[in-house]
Amino acid sequence: MAYRKLKETISTLQKSEETHRSLLEEIEEGYLEADVTGKITLCNQSFCRITGYSLDELKVMDFREYV
């Protein structure tokens, strides 16, 4: 019973994450998330297009210096 509930919870979380990522990729606005150290942890393709940087380039940048 507990195993089934765990599987349902994981499935729900995965669907939620897919929806979140899909929405971020569909919007035209640039979006990014950074951790407390300034490391970019997530950004959408619109942000890459707007800034002219690739995702790989952004992952090593310090967001605080970029802004």
C-alpha cells in the first residue's frame, strides 16, 4: 500500500515538473533561476536567445556579475 502511494506521488511530481518545464519553454520571456551563490541553475531557451549565450555558457556564469 505505501509503495503504491509512493509511486503515485512520484508520478504526480514528474507530471508537475514536465508541465513546469513545458510552460517555461513556451513563453517568449526569458526566465532563469539562480542559487544563493549566483550560479544559474535553470533558464529557458528564450533567455538564451535574448542574451545570446548558450545554456552551457550560462551554467558557468555568475548571475550576479551578469546583471
